[in-house]
Amino acid sequence: MKVKDESIHGVFVGILAQQIFAELSVEEQQEVQKETQELLMELYEIEMAYTEEIYTSIGLVEDVNRFVRYNANKGLMNLGLEPKFEEEEINPIVLNGLRTDTKNHDFFSVKGNGYVKATNVEKLADDDFVFNF
């Protein structure tokens, strides 16, 4: 849920950034693009080192690195920029957490954006709230 929520926020912030960017002069736009690419690579190197340190022992370094590149590309696209990294296949479990188009409800991860219709409805009574531990 957190990743999906952040994905939605990223789109909105990207739209705002594109509007501000459009108001800049050509020189300012070039400087912003240069700084954006430099910052991206700095953050990418930090993420690679962090991922290596944290995920080596459980064998997830490559999966996490692919997601980091995917996420960096999404951020750039939200800003209206071209992706930096080649498109790669992302772990389907990770992608499932990112999808906002699902119409099902996953009870275990509390995921779903559709409605779940209750079919076995009973009226509540005061006795339902008496707990004898």
C-alpha cells in the first residue's frame, strides 16, 4: 500500500514540477535538467551501496536493484523526462504492490481498489461488544 500511495503522489508532484519547469527560461531548464541527472546518479550510487549492504545476505540484491532503476525511471517520467535506465523485468510480487488498476481484493495484503460486497451480513447487538477474557 505504501509503495502504491507514493506512486500516486509522485505523479501529482511530477505534474506540478512540469508546470514550474515550463515557466523557466531555456537556460534555467538546461541547468535544472543537468542538476536532475547529477542528483539521480548520486542517489542511484547511494541506493546501490545500501542495497548491497542490506540485501546480500538474503539474495535479493538484483531484484532490489532492478526496482531502484524502475523507480528512478518512473520518477523521471513523472517529471516529463526520458527514462535513464533500460526497461527490465521487475519481480511480479513487487509490481502487484504497485498496480492501481486491480479490481480484486487481497485479504492478506489489504490490497484492492474495488469494493468488496458483503454477502453474509448480520445486525450488530450490544452483546457483540462484551468481551470476557
